[in-house]
Amino acid sequence: MQDLNNVYYDKHDLGLIYTRESSAFKIWAPTACKVEVVLYEDAGQYDANGLVMNHEGGMAYVMNQMQAGTWGLTLQGDWEGKFYMYKVSFSDGQVHYAVDPYAKAVAAGGARTAIIDMSKTDPDDWEDDVRPPLIKSTDSIIYELHVRDFSMDEESPFQKKGLYSAFSEEGLTDREGHRIGIDHLKELGVTHVHLLPVFDFKTVNELTVHDAEAADNKYNWGYDPQNFNVPEGSYSSDPSNPYTRIREFKEMIRALHRCGIRVIMDVVYNHTYGVDDGPFDGIVPGYYYRRNGHGFLSNGSGVGNELATERPMVRKYIKDSVRYWTEEYHIDGFRFDLMGLIDTQTMTEVTAMLRQELDSSILVYGEPWTGGDSPLPDKTLKGVQRGKGFAVFNDHYRAAVKGDSDGAGSGFATGWWGVEGAVLAGVQGAIHDFAYSPAETINYVTAHDNLNLWDKIVTSQGIRDLLAFPEWRDGRPTSGISAAEAVKHADPYRHVDPMNLLDNDTVRRSLLANGVILTSQGIPFIHAGDELLRSKFGDHNSYRSGDAVNALRWSNKARFRPVFDYYKGLIALRKKHAAFRLEHRDQVEQYLKVLECGNGVLAYMLEGYRAGDAWNRIIVIYNGKEQDEIIAVPQDTSWNIVVSDRAAGEKVLAQVTSQVVVPRLSMMVLYDRMSGIEVPVLSSIEIMTNRRAVAAGEHFQFEAVYRDQHGKRMDGITALWRSSDERVIRVRQTGKASSLMNGQCFITAAHGEISGTVQMWVDDLYPARIEIAVDKSIYATQTYRPHVTVWNQYEEVMAGAPYTLETTTPRVIALDNGKVKAIRPGTAVVAATAGEVRAEHHFQVQPYYVRTVEIEYSRPDGHYEGWNVWVWGTGIHDGKIPLHAEGGHSVKARIRVAPGIKRIGYIIRLNEWEKREGDRDYFIDIPPSPANERIKVHVHSGTREVVVAVGGQKIRLHGLSSA
């Protein structure tokens, strides 16, 4: 394959840009000899597997070869409702039909790219959808969830089982009145829902997924991507309608946002389901996939291929894709599958783009490992993330708390002593392990992969047979019975006495494991259903085991309500107390003090008052022993217990003084007293806008600034926006506004009883005043751009207002495309006119002369090779200036300085900063002396002696110093 790394296309218009007037197609295919857009009336003829294999018979339009390996074509007219493929021909005679890799909409099964009007996919109030507030990454509490698992419970009251739309079903309860569905998530208090892959994946037949009689596979986790920029169709009510999946996906996002929950996408940019029939190889064969030293596809993913993310156009594709999901779908974060297979530069650039260009609160994290060997040298592994803005899963902590992932091995919460130090490292946010700050570690014990928490604990207890768990292989019990039959015969809770739920060892170990996670520094991550004691009946790899194994059993909420309340209390505790959410490593090092670590116990104290917490000091104790433990606490005060083995939250359960008994297999949280730190209270809202008057038909943005009782700015607050007259100005809940007709109105931002208001006018704006200014010092032969400011009748600057320039002194100055060129010394006049207003500016053109600064440099060793001067501020040429020998025992550099310059900076250095004279930046003052006088500076190496002379006369002797 030819080297394409220099064939880079940097614009953001690849794919289809649709309007009612035209459709513009563009694709990057640098190795093709011909590319055609083939249009179809329908999605094509599907086979028994839900695939379209024949793409002949469409209307082909030849595309034009364009810059940087791209091909483009614009078709006039409205093509909405049609489908298209790219037909790509190569010089060796191969011809490929391919779905657009930048497809935004597809037919069922991703068979063909659909042409749709994306504006029609927006819910009615989509413009008012805003991200729930988040101040910093460590405020996050992540809940990992599969879309179908959420609502497929046969006994649940969901109307839209298995669909995106199930997230919009509010007010659902079980038979006992316990909230389920999205109201359950809101009640639990998590800040983020992490959705397993929701972009279009390959292995579910979208045509038969809603047919209960069909034998086709209906379930997969989704780690088999096909179309990276389109929502998965099997979760929509009508996969055959390209609009439906998009609209329902957005409605899901909107519903979660309204509940104060952000949404994270699990993204799989490390591989595709297939290569030959994947989204890339038909367009640019060989380019998108990584190969090993033998020329074969590398298999670090474990599924047969890896995307070559280090290649510029693959990196661009990933960046374009996450940008699109963020902007079009309002996604709040991304979890990168097998991030070890993505090169560090790509991860760094993706994170910087998302957090610097789009929203600084977007969360980025991933798995810092691979699924096998890879030739990629720049793997994104643990430790690489330091200081780069993204986080990684902390598998060290996972193993310390629970033991191995699928076997009977134990950890702190599952019966193994001796790992308390490793648990402490996790509690400290991994800052003494692999992380620079707690914001870089995702703390968890279980996820969708491997045994979930309940099944892991019973496996480590050796009671799987007691619970009738089958052995699983490839989504089926090895005994030959169906998954549904195996689930029916198993009883994951056979050993649990519902009357003594919190006394059960498995329950206690479960609460201890995630209790450790929820009270540690870093970002906590829990798997969906842990708070319901979810079981997958011992299946450690349930990616295709179906609903019988994977569906959340909502009846468990009533059955195990004390467990849910415990999780809810821990989450509320974490959200309320800043001491559990430290952001910086120095805070952890200074505010967290270890009290005891060893023999199955870990106890530490958080200095809450130093962290801005409402509690003065907080003690956290974990007891992994099977017997109660007496722990000494500081005796200078009494301590309030708020978390015990029975309850969790902020309510004081009991008080102790010098010691406390921590029950077996449990945790405890205590505090001494209130810190006295005043909690910030919202006291004012100020609406920030640089406009008070606008013309009809404009679009502009308001920003609300929130301040507490001391005038300090507050973050993490969302205002409700309203206009006093929506006929004049309409304002969205994002602060975006549109002016509709002339008039005046008041725009208000309110949060509770606190509000701020600004008056706005919509009017026919015209120039009422104009001002022109030119640089104070104008020199002959030089060109300048005058500064022209136009004000309207409301005394506001009219940015971009048209104006004209003229001069009455053409012999002194000339005008050229809005610039002033000084011709000769003398007095000049420039006039500016905008509408009916005019202003003149008089200025003096001075002679242009160049000053010369001569730097002489001497070294006792006489070694001058490679030494040069780096200068700045000269007004003529900044940067590297060579030093030349002119006889004697020194070298010299001559620096030209423009008129009007009063000071220049310089550094004498060896080559490209291998060494330098002194350790500061040095400056030379340029005196207002005649042009023909040369300024000389002598620098003697190794001393602080600098001699400055003007016109041959030494004027001062001073030490090397910085400005």
C-alpha cells in the first residue's frame, strides 16, 4: 500500500451535506481511480440474514476528483428519502460498493446510506436540551447500563421494552409502589449513565428483532461496530425507518438530561466487526487497519483486526465522529473500549478537542489495555494518561477489592487479607500508583465484562452449585438446555434470608465492595443492578446470552430495598461532601491521613475543613474480617456515625468517643462536628451579553453568571430562561436567543427565587457615531491598518458594519483595501464614513530609520561553534541570529531594530537550547538617540558583566537581569 500519511484532508465536510436545494457528497478515497455516487429508491433486497448483498441497478453519478485525495459531487434538487452507496473503482480492476463511512443515517441493518433531513429528527424542544451541571470530573458517579437490559424484564410495566423509548417512560413503579426505570436512576442519584455501545452494530438482525417468533439473535452488547455515526436500529421502534432510531435516541438523551443525568457513550474505535464488509476497506483498501511485521492484520483486539489510529485520516475520523456525537446528540462523555490499541496522540487530541473546543466538562476515559499483542508502539496504557485530561479504569484497585474476575480468587471484600495497602492506593485515587490526580482513575469492582458483583462473590464463596448456576459457553449452558431453562432452575438468592437481609455474608461483602468504591478518591463506576443484587446466573461473558440472563429484574428492588437504600445513601453522602471528591493530588496527600492499615482493616481520616467540607473531620473504616473489630478514634471529641452496616447517608445513627466497634464485613463513616465553613448560597444572577440592541432576524447568546452571598462566582447551576415578549425575542433554555420583530422586552434567568434580568431592544440599527484611530507612531514606507469603530444609536459597537476610507493628503499616504500606506514624512489626514456619519484623523508620518544593536560575546575557552543569539521584539526579524567571528577573541551578532522600539529581548544559546548564558531572559533598552549611532552590548561568558555603550561611549555597567 502506498504511503498516504501525507495525503491529509483537514476540512469537516466529508460525508453528505443535505439541503432541500441540493445534496453534496464528499469522500476521501486517494487510491481510487474512479468514484461514483449510486442513488436508490429503496433500501434494497434483504436476504434471510437481514443483509443486502446486491447493489446493482442504482442511478450512478461520477464524482469529481478534488484536493487531498477527496472526491466530491453536488446534486441539485431535493433527494430526501433516497438511499445511496459509493461505487469505488481501482486501477487493478477491483470495484467496491460501500456505505458512506461518514453516514448519519442508514437503512435497516446498515445496508445503505439514507438521505434524510437531520433537522426533522429533533424532538420539539431539542434546542432547550442542556447538559446537567457538573463542576469537575471527580463529581461524577457513573452507572454502566445496556439499553436492552434496562427494560426487557417480562414482569415490568414498560410499554417500550428493549427500546430507547423506554427511558422516556416516567412514573413507572413495581407492584409495591417502588420507582423503576428512569425514575429509579434519578432516585439512586447517579450523575452519569454509561451506555454500552449504541452506534450501529452488526450482529443483531434489525428486521426480525421485534418478531417474537423469529429465531434470529436479538441480543448483543454491541462491541461489533458497523456504522460509527448512526444509532443502533435494534433499539428503535422501527429499524427500517432511518428517522426513527435517531429521533428516539435523542428523546432518550433528553429524558436523561431532564432527570439531571448525563450520558456517556461506550465507543469502539479500536476495531470493526469485519474488514472486507466493514465501513472502511471498500473505500481505501488497507489504509484503516493495522498490520504486523509479517504483513497480516494485527489482532490486538482479539476479534481479528485493529484500526490504525496512528494514521492521520483514521485519527481524523475518530475526532470527527466524537465531535459529531457531542454536537448532534448532546453526548456528555466517551468511554473508549480497549484504549490500549489507540495511540496516545489520538487520545490526547480527542480529549483536548472535546474539552477545549466543545465543553470542558465532557468526561473521557477508557480501558488502558489491549485484547492481545499489537505492533502499536504508542499504546495508551495505565500511566500514559498523566496530565492529559482523560481517565483510565483502575484494574489494580478492582483486583485488590474483589480478587480475580471470573474465578474463586479473593480480595479485600471477598475474604483475602494482606491487600490493605493496595486498597489504600485505590482509596488515595491511585496518585501513588499510576495517576497524576484522582480525576484520572475510574474506580470499580465489576462491569459488563466478567462475573458481575453478586456472581463473583458467590463464586469466591464456593456456593455456585448450591445456587444451581450452570456452566456457560458461548451464551448457552454446557448441559444443552436453553439459557431460559437454566435461569428458571437457578436461584441466586437461595441462601439469603429476606428477614435478615443485611446479615447475609454475600450481601455484606457486596455492600462493602462498592462502599469502598463510592468513598474513595477518583471517579466511582458501578454496574447496573448492583444496587438490586443483580445476578447473571454465573455467566461471565453474557454478551450474547439473551434477555433471560441479562435483563434487570425490577422485582429485586422491593425484595432487596435495604440494599438499594444503602447505595442511595452512599451516593448522596458522596455528592454532598467535597472531602470524598478531591480533585488534585496535593489535596489527597495533605487531607487524607491513614489511621490503620493491615490485618483486614483499613481506617483513614479526611480533614474535611481543609477540603471545604461541611464536616470538620471524617473517619472512614473498612472491615474485611469475618468478625467485628474495635477501632480507636481520636479522643478529643465525640464522633457521629452516619454509615454503619445497617444504613448509609447523612443522618446520625449513633455517637462514640474513644473507640468504635466496626461489625464484620462492613464499613463505617463518622464525623466529629460541623466545620463552620459557610456553604455558598446563590444570591444573585447576572446576565452577560455584549448586546442590548439587535436587528430582527439575528441569533445570539446569553450567559448567566451566578454569585454567592460574598459575590464569588458559583458553578454547577442551571437557570430557567424566559422572555417577557416572545414575539420580540425568543430565548431557549440554553441561553440561545433569536430576535423576531422590532420592540423591546426583558430577558430573565431564574434559579429558584433568585433571578437576573436585562432589557433588550430589537430595532432597525444604523450608524450614529464613527471613530478612527491609527497607530501613534507612523513611519514612512510602512503599511498600517486603521482602527475604525462604528456605534449605533444605542451607543453599542456595530461589529462588521461597512465603512469607507478616504484621504485628503494622497502625497503623504495612500489607501489600499482598508490599509494605510505611509509614502513620505509629513502631516496626513484619513477620513472614515459609515452611513450618515463621518470622522477624520490627523497624524504625523515620521521618517523610517533602522537602529543596529551589536552584541559581542566572549568566552574564556574560545569555543564558539554552535552559539547564536535568540532575539524578540525587534519589529523586523525575531528569532535566531548567528554569531560571527571578526578576529580577536569574541564573536558578534548584529540585530536590526525598527523605529519606535524601546526594548528588545535576547538570549545567547548553544544550538537549539542545548545550553544558554544565564538562567533568565535579558533585555536591552533602546535609547532615543540618532539613527546612525550603533548600540553595542558586550557579554562575557560565566560572569554577570554586561557593558552597554552608545556611540562608542560606555553608558552603564549592570548585572544580567530580567525585566
